[in-house]
Amino acid sequence: MNKESISGLLLAGGRGTRMGHVDKGLQPFGGTTMAAHVLARLAPQVATLAINANQNLDTYAAFGVPVWPDDTPGFAGPLAGLEAGLHRCTTPYLLTAPCDSPFLPADLAERLFEGLQREDADLAVAVTEENGLRQPHPVFCLLKTGLTPVLSAYLAAGGRRMDGWYPQIKVAEVLFGDADAFRNINTREELQQLDPSAHQAKPLPRLADVVSCLSSYDPEALPVRDAQRIIRDFVTPVRATEQVALRAALGRVLALDVISPINVPSHDNSAMDGYALRGSDLLPDTPTRLRVVGTTYAGRAFDGAPQAGECIRIMTGGVMPAGCDSVVPQEFVQVDGESIVLAPGVIRPGDNRRFAGEDLKLGSAALAAGKVVRPADLGLLASLGVAEVPVRRRLRVAFFSTGDELRSIGQPLDEGCVYDSNRYTIYGMLQRLGCDIIDMGVVRDDPQALEQALRDACESADAIITSGGVSVGAADYTRDIMARLGDVTFWKIGMRPGRPLAFGRIASNGRSAFLFGLPGNPVAVMVSFYFFAREALLRMMGAEAPLELMRARSSATIRKKPGRTEYQRGILARGADGQPEVRITGSQGSGILRSMSEANCMVVLHDEQGNVQAGDMVDVLLFEGLI
Ligand code: AMP
Ligand code: MG
């Protein structure tokens, strides 16, 4: 089979009536969508791909392949999709598969092509046998693109049945053994049953269930890693997605895999400036002399095919001329008039040739769902010609500070009062994560004010971050109100700074939001945010981005009690020997923001760790690069 002669068409033009009028192809399946699944299975079997769709055209376009709506109006069924494909297809054959059959055979094209050739037919259709009955699958077919007029005439006369036009053409049936491969998904229930990643169908977990997975659980003395694990298992991602222009995707989370619509590079090409030649011309023991018969530049191919004893001058990126499989760099040859001479052994056959699809294969996932888009990813997507990207909607996070002693900037600082700084560090950290933020100001230590603020936050945001009021000495009603509004737990975590933490989900007027009640001390707020809230918020955004700790040598001794995690503010720099070395900033008091601001990292001393000696290696979290 010559796969270059076949285009693959995904049939996604239906109304999705049986699924409750949702677009079937875009339903989540196996971590991506049904359509992405089918495209990925078709891609290796064909030269190019296209999608037949009649709604959500932009979303389909984000798969990076052409989208062809029906020509025949009114959702005329899959046959109209076939017609749209035949019209626009530029190869001699078209292979079709429906968007709701994610298990289609890997040899569909090959087997149908064999059948078509063998019977000299116009169309080959897949059939299976179930209980002795032949079951045709007319949406899985390979057909000659020359059939367009016959099909259009049938449709124009009102014909809609997939096999209704078979009497006018020659049809070959090809028997496939595995009936399950043609299984299609028609209802949401089937989708959920069959989707290997159907976790989204599960009801939201309760804290009690999540906590019960731990072998021992004491909210009054909870190790850091247990708290992190409970939080990770409890939060769930927002599901809504939106389509944004490529540049606007920077910092956003990809909602779907981006499937490469092309091979990158698209042709075999040269990795060097030099001469493209046939490896079989290379002489093992004596110099090889080749006649230069043409030149090929990047972007301008040479049409001829050099014969034995000939070569082509080629520039880096130039398309390999037919028959050539190797490139000798120019510095390895002697030019002698119209010819070049190269010494034996300077290259081996196949050297300096880049293969089509070496960077990315047509149909492979160029970027995976869940990735936070960085500058390199923008470039990668641009290199594929992708103009728009499906991303998760931004996470909405509301936050406020609690405390009667807090004053906002611009207010006079009464005796015993402090300016509210937490709202600014929290603002900064949320902004870096790319959240939509709702700053709710300072809330007084007053039950009614607090309840109202929590309810308002809950009704407008996905997550709420508060600071202050959760420690033991604080007025009890903060905890009471949080607990009354939902499923919230209060921990004393084995860590320093930042022992108290409230975590859970609250609800108000039918809306719910995850709640992080951080302690009030300014350094404790940042530490608790980075080590508990950050990963959870990213998870809610649909991204997996655990903190990356690196190792560095401690320049001095650090006193540390085993049995709790300590976070010390540090400055990481190169030591005298060029290796990373960290020293602790001055006072580590949990209210001292200055040492936080001077620091460029946190030294993380885990539970088991005792005193650190000068020269010992420790874990470090760098602030820069933290999104
Ligand atoms: P709390 O957890 O409410 O008992 O607060 C602990 C300490 O942190 C107290 O000294 C508070 O004044 C201080 N604090 C609480 N919230 C803030 C804030 N938003 N800005 C600055 N300091 C705060
Ligand atoms: Mg307070």
C-alpha cells in the first residue's frame, strides 16, 4: 500500500443527538477527546488528515488539521461528510472513520486498500462477523476520490443511507476479525464506562474519605507530606475550556493534546552545508570522485535525481535529492573543477541526513494536555502552523486578610496596628500562577463580616485564600464559620514556620469553592502558599507541576530538630569551587518579611533531618522560576 495516496477523514459532523446534543468528538476520553484519539490512530495510516465537522469549527481547527463542513445542508448524516471529504481531498483515495470509535484497527487503511485492489472496486468497506451474521461498518471505508459526482447525485436526490448508493458503484467487503475495534460510543453512560480516565464522572470526594487513605492521621500533628497528599487528592480541576490565539496561550494550561498536523521537518534534509550523495558510491579504500550536477538550497529543492557517480551541492536544511542518502560536509572535500574528491572513511552512508518527521511525526502529540505553555511551546506550535490553542479557563481565586489590627495602605496606622502585607504577597504569588484574582480586602474579626466574606468569595471563585485567624489563639468563630459552611478541616502541621492551616471546600447558594485558610504571619503565609496552595491551585487549573527542589551545599551549620519540616530563608550562589552553595539569611522569625525579600530560595529541611553541618547537601526551592 502506498500511504501517500490516502487522506484520512474524521467524521465528526453529527449532531450528537443520542448524547444529549453534545459534540461527540469533543467529549473527554482517555485524557484527551474522542476526536484526538481517533486522529492519533488514523495518522500513521495516511498521508494527511482532515476533519468533517458542522459545529465548534474553531475547536476542531485547534487540532491543527483542515476542517471541512458538509456541502449538503441540514446535518444530512455521515454520507454528507463523505461528500465533503471527496470534494476537497487531493489524494486518489479517502479513508473515513467516525469520531466515536476510539478503538479503530491500526491496519484499517492497509486491509481496506488490499481489498479494494484485489476486487478492483471503487469502495472498500469494513465488515465483521458476530454470531455468524455479517455486520458491515459503512463509516469505515476507503474510496476513490473520483466517486464525487455519483455520491453528490445520490445526496441531491435525497438519499441518505450510507449503503444506499452502493448499487451504483463497485463495493468490496473486507472482513476484520476484531469486532470490538469497530465499537462506537453512543451515550454518556457508554463513554464513562469505556473511558479509561473517566475519573471526572466520580462524585467529589469528602475529606473524611481522602483522609482515611492515610495509615495514621492526627490533625493536631500532621506531617507536611501527609497534608500535601490530602490536598492533592481532594482538589479537582475546572473543566471549562476556551480557544485562544497562539500568543494569548502563554502561561495557560493546555486543555487538549495538540496533535501534529505535519511532519517536522516535512522532508528528509541536510544537516550540513556540503554535498548530497549516494552512500553506495563511497569507496572504502580509495578516494571517491563525484561529479557535481546541481545545487539545492533550503526552501528550493533540486528536481533531478543524481545518477551513480554524481552528487548535488546542498545547504543546511536543503531537501535531500531523490536517491541521495548522505551528505559530506564541504570542509571534507576537495573541489576539482566540476567534481569533488573525498578521502575514504570521512563519512559513512547515511551521515548528516535528517529524516522527515524526526522532530515530530504527523499525528503524534506535539504537546500534552496539562502543560503550562512556555515560550518554547509557543514556538513549537507556530512551527506546526497552529494558530489557536484550546486552554483551560483561568482559575478564579478570591482572597482576603482577617484581623482587626490590619490597616490598608493609605489609612493611618493606629497604635498597635500593622499594614496588611499578606494581600500583596498573595496577590503576587497568584498573579505569577496566572489566576484571575478577586481581592476582597481586609475583613474584620467579626462573625457576620467573616461569614459574608466567605459566602461572597465562594459564590464568585473556584478557590479562596484567607490569611490570619486560624491559629489557636485566634477568635474561635473563624474556625466555626469555616466549618459551618462546608467540609473544612483544621490542622497543626509539623512545620516551621506556619503550623496552623485550614483546608477544605465550602458552599454557599449552590456554589462551592476550595478553601485555604493560611496563617497570619507574613512569612508563614508565603511558605504555606508555596508548599500547600500552589500545587493544588495548579492542579485545579488542569496542570501537573509539582515543586522542583534542587540540591545545594550548605555553607554553614544549621540547627534543626528532627520530627518537623523547617523552611529557612536562604541565598543560593556559587561557592569558591563553582558549585551551588546556600547560606541562611539573618533572622528567621516568621513575621520578618525582610529576610524573605533578601532570600532567593528556601532551604527545605525535611522531617527526618537533624542538624546540618557545613558542607552537607540540602534541598532548596528557588524562588525565581516559580510560576
Ligand atoms: P493570626 O493568625 O490572625 O493570629 O495572625 C498572626 C500574626 O500575623 C499577627 O501578628 C498578625 O498581626 C499578623 N498578620 C495577620 N494578618 C496579616 C496581614 N494580612 N498582614 C500583615 N500581618 C498580618
Ligand atoms: Mg488575626
